Amino acid sequence: SPDRPCIRGTAQNPDVFFQAREAVNPYYLAAPGIVESVMDKFARVVGRQYRLFDFVGAPDAERVIVLMGSGAEAAEETAETLTARGEKVGVLKVRLYRPFSVEHLVGALPASVKTLAVLDRTKEPGAAGEPLYVDVVTALSEACQLTGAAPFRSMPRILGGRYGLSSKEFTPSMVSTVFETLRRDRPPNHFTIGIEDDVTRRSLPFDAELDIEPKDVVRADFFGLGADGTDT
């Protein structure tokens, strides 16, 4: 019925399917700019500015961690503490993962960066690397091929790591360990942080006692009744 149009069980034949898939390209190319404009509008309304890729840390950072999601907050606080101590570190927080904007990624990184650690919260057995790591490697490789490493002083070294699977704890001590690993002349690639890998030995040992809280922070414990009426 033309009054209630609907469609079921569609199929596209080879004569048009490929063309139809490529026809969506302009929409995906336009999406980052649209998301960015909405983020700017949001900032004008509430005063909080987000960008497709948010960098925090030293403006001349040489060691940078790239990640997204809740782990980025722990990484940011650690980077700010280390930066206050004079270390040239930073964190790049991915706000828009798809479509992945190479232009905005490159523009958000400081030109001084020498080594990147791209942290994924997933594991793809058998893959050359985890998704975010592969995207960053591809993006920077293609960008530097076209520009001769500009705007970077040289093509950054990129390492991949895994953390936080199944909500495994991700602490400032682990973030600090990753930053320290990036100092090495030959740091390990495809490492894990937060576990002890005694099988393939890809884990980074970390100091579980490291704490970045200021010494004047006061903690309070709250006690109440549990569901069964007993003290907790």
C-alpha cells in the first residue's frame, strides 16, 4: 500500500551492491566535522569543551599514551602528576572512534612526540594488533608518507598494549609503568599491563604501591546497615 510503505527481505545483486557501498563515502567523510560542530555547540551551552581527540599533558611531550574510554581518566591524572614533576608525557583521549579521522588525530598530537603507546581494552587473537593500535599505526604511517613526517620532527615509534579486559583494574602505577617503558631504547611491543603473563611473558611488571594522591587528601570510611540488617 502506498499509504503504508514498507520493505522486507531485500537483496542487492552484484551489478549495484558494490556501487551502493561506495556511495556512502561522502556521509562518513562529513561525519567528523558534524560531530565536532555539535561538540562546539555543546561547549557553548554548558561550558565543557570536547574534541574528537583530546590531548592532555606537557605541550612538548615526547612520550604519549593513546586510549579511549574510562581508562583515559586514570591516564590523564597520572600524566598531569608526572608533568608537574617535569616529565614530558601526555595522553591522547579518543572521543570519536568511528569514523576515524586521521586529520584530527595528527593535529591533536604534539610535534615533539617520539614514542606512542596505544592501549586497547580488547584482545583479537591472531590479529597483527588490536583495533585502535592498527588504526593509529595506519593513520600516522599514511600521514607521514604524504608529508615526510610533518608535523612531527620524525615518525613516532608506535607500540601496542592491552589493559583492563573484563574490567581488570587499571591504576596510576600501571600508567606510570607504561610511560617508563617508553623511555627504553628497545621497548617491548604488544605488551600487557595489569596481569602477570607467565605464558607468553608479554606483561610489564609494575609497582602496585605507587600512588599519585596528594598527601593532604583525607579519606573517610562510611558504615551502614547491610541488606540483612547487619553492620557493613
